[in-house]
Amino acid sequence: MGYFFRSICTFSFWRYALFSQEAVGKLLASIGVLWLFMELMDFLSIYTKDQYSKFAIIPIVIFSAIYVVITRRPVSRIIYKIPNRDYVVEVRIGNVFEQQGDIVISSNTTFDTDMASGLISPDSLQGQLAINVFGSNTRAIDEQLDAGLRDVAFTSREDAPGKTREYPIGTTVKVSNGANRAFYFVAMARLSNRGTAQSSVRDVEDALEALWRAIAAQGDLRPICVPLMGTGRGRIELPRKKVVERIAQSFADASADAVFSNRLVIVIRAEDAKNFAVNLFEVRDFLVRALHT
């Protein structure tokens, strides 16, 4: 309910609800239907024109506007079709694991998976994957990570709190649970010797560029579901809607060189939408203004 009231208090919502091309079309259609109904009433002599004045158009417009606003109430997802391109960007509020498509999992440069020691939080995206998809069997994840990293250059890091092999930002490993779905682990944060993750806007951008290349090489043209990378334990200092734009722009830039997916789904956690007043109407306006191809 809070999300609903925050949305209707923004100019972006009212521009979408009443002043967009689609809304104006619906408003005019509604006015036309009501006016036709009044003409029919007059023709049947049920409510004749001499019984109402020309000002009857005012309540007709008001009722039509109310109808349009009710049918265009705040939503939990928006879809933006990239002009002159055969792919769309969808932004939705929800659980990334409930979406259809392959999922991007933010990881650290040492690809640690240990939850028992507290190095990886069970509440993190990686922790939720281990618990809900792999039944807390982190060994199964480690085996696939080790196989995917076998030929990747690394540096040894003796002060690391977990694994000691550190890989470059953007290193991506494809992991599967046996179902027709892939999970792309991408290194976008570094762990301090105390186990604290830290990332930067540059790290996230570099990680995204490498991620798209990996998906182009290994993917199956399925939709790609991406969380707001770096906004949680990565601690980057960007507003959520700006992170959405960076992810979408990176995807658009990569898609200009190779087609690897026709749909990007950027998923915002419900808690983030609530705590940081994320408004999807503002997000869409921001994408329309900022995204270029």
C-alpha cells in the first residue's frame, strides 16, 4: 500500500496516467462512449437534450479521467522497448528467482561460497541460491565454479579470509542445477581480509561488460534476469534508478555487437522498493531520457 501512495504522489505517475499518448487515447475513447450513451438516451426520449445543458461535458470528462486513472494505477513492472531494436528492457519489483530466464549472481573475486563461517550471508543473493536452488549444497556449486575457473588466470592472495585464488573483476562462470536454467556467477566485488565486500561503479561496469561477453559465448538466447548489482553488500554509491540505467545501457551497448538475449529483466527487491522509494514510473522516464543505442 505504501508503494501505491508513493507512486501516485509523483509527477511521473500522473504523466503516465493522464498525459501519455496511450492515456489521452483512452480518455478520448471514454468521453466518446459516454457522449454516445447520452445521445442514445436522447434518441429514446429517456433523457432528452433539453433537460441538460452544454455543461454536461464537464462531468463526462471528469468521470472519464477517473476511469483512466483507475485503469492505470501503479504497477510492479514496466517494459521499455528499445527504439529500432529487437529487444526489450523490463524492470520489475519482485524475487529474481521467481522470474523466467537465466539469472545473474553477483560474486566476489575469490568466488567464495562458504556460509557456515558467515563469509557469505544466507540472506544474500548467492546465499539464497545455495539454499533454495541447491538445497544448501555449496559443494555442488564449488565443483562447477572450480571447473569453470580451471583455465582462468588468477593471483594468489594469502590474506584472503576464504579461498586464496583471486580472479579479475568480470570473471564469469556458468553454473546449472540440472534444470533448463543457468546461473551466471560474475566477480564484481573484492573481499577485505575481514570478509567485507567492496565494489565501485567502475567495477560494476567492467563486470557487466565481461558478463555480456560470457553470455554471448555460452548462453542460449534466454531472457537474462539481473539484480541491482553492487547496491547491497557491494556498497556502491548510486541511486537505484541510476543503477537500473547503467545495467540497461551496458546491455544495449553489448547488444549492438552481438545478439545474446531479446529480453533483459532487471529485478528490484521489494524491500529496496520500499526502503528507497523506488518508483517504476520514474524509472521508465529515466530510461527513456537516458538510454541510448
